[in-house]
Amino acid sequence: MSEGDGLPTNPADLRLLIHALVDGELDAVTALMLERRMAEDPALAAEHARIVALQAAVAGLPRPDVSEAFRNRMAALGTQQAARRPALRSFDWRAIAASILVTAVLASSTTYWATIRTGPDEITQAIASGHRRSLLAASPVDVASSDRHTVKPWLDARVGLSPPAIDLAKDGFALIGGRVEVIGDRPLPALVYRHHEHLITVVAEPQAGDTAPVTVAVDLSAGGFSLVHWTDGAFSYWAISDTERPELDDFVVRFRAAVR
């Protein structure tokens, strides 16, 4: 096996890189190194073939539906925010062209999560794995921007609904973009923040109208990361990072206050 190529030696991390290669998320140099590694290791080559086959199998998965009633409810909740900010400018041709790629983006992201169940423990482990994978990828975001008027519409177009893309740069937590995470067979919006040298991922899941809010954030740390969960009645949130827990708690407090 190649030595000194800069790739991880841990099998789990190598599998994550193979997923990133299949999804086209690696830079050219890393992709070349990984392809050379696979050429020397039949087990890695077999894993690559398995992932490619799995991607083909899940490419036709239907996009989850969001009820019209829930859309109307969220539109009503957003009325007050809309009154306090300039209207979003219409999508230009780039956004229209990008929407054509929705199916391909969701199918690609679904590859990694197709065989994961979505119970509470499985969700936290999946979110931890997704955050780790983003740290290994060439970019931790699918859309890179600190402008909420860019990030939220981008996620809305691909997932159907997304939380407010709050920028907390003045508090030391800068919004750098967003991406689509897929838990089980369901695509979910994820916001990504930078705090010094650390990244914080916030995954949001739309909730039914009768979901009781979790007023106290719950520590669900897993996979070597700090992970905090809470629900505000509209969305269920998971914030995950390798930053110190007090700093993540500070972020959660500021994020929740800004959303309110």
C-alpha cells in the first residue's frame, strides 16, 4: 500500500473518502491518490464498486413530500421576518439552472445514508458521521455564502423547506454556507458556521404542528464530537462540532435567540 500519500490509514476514514470520491466531492489531487490506493488494495476497490452500485440503486428514490398545510404554516411564521427585511430578489438564470440538478444532488448525497435506520441513536450517529465526512471533503458546504438571502433560498429549492440562515459573525460564529444532509432516505437542510478554526454544522428537520418544543438543549455528544439537540416546534435542530462544549453551548444560545 502507498506510503506518505497523505491519505488516512483508518479504514472508516478511507470509506468516507471513497463516498466523497463517488459523489465528486474530492479535489483532483486527493482523488488521484485515492484511486492509486484502490488500485493497490482489492478490498478498497471492492468497497468503491459496492458504493457505486448502491448509488445507482438509490438514485431513483422519491423526494419526500412536505404537506401543503405545513408549507402554509411556515409561510405564516415567516411573515413577520419578511416585514423586517428587504424582499428576496428573484432567482436568476443560475438558480434556475441549478434547480435542474436537484435530483442528481439528492441521489448523490443519499448514497452514504441509504442503509442507516433513523431512530434517535441512529440519527445522532448519522449526523456525527456526516459532520466528520464534511471535514474530510474538499468543501464542507454545497453552497458557499454568508448571505442568508443566498443560503436559505438555495436550501429551499432542494429540500423544500429550511430554517432561517442566521449569520452570527458579530458574535464570532460566521455563516459560511449550507449543504444537504440525507438521514435514512430523507434530505435535510444543514447550515455551516466557522468559529475560529472549528466548524459547526446545524442540521434541521421540519416538525409536525403538534411537536412539543424542547426548551432545554440536550447533550447528545457522539462520535468524538459535541452534539446538542433542541426543538422549537417548527424544526428539530442538531448542532455538532469538535469545538469545546462551552463554545458550542454559547453558539446554541445565540442561534436560538436570533431565530426567536
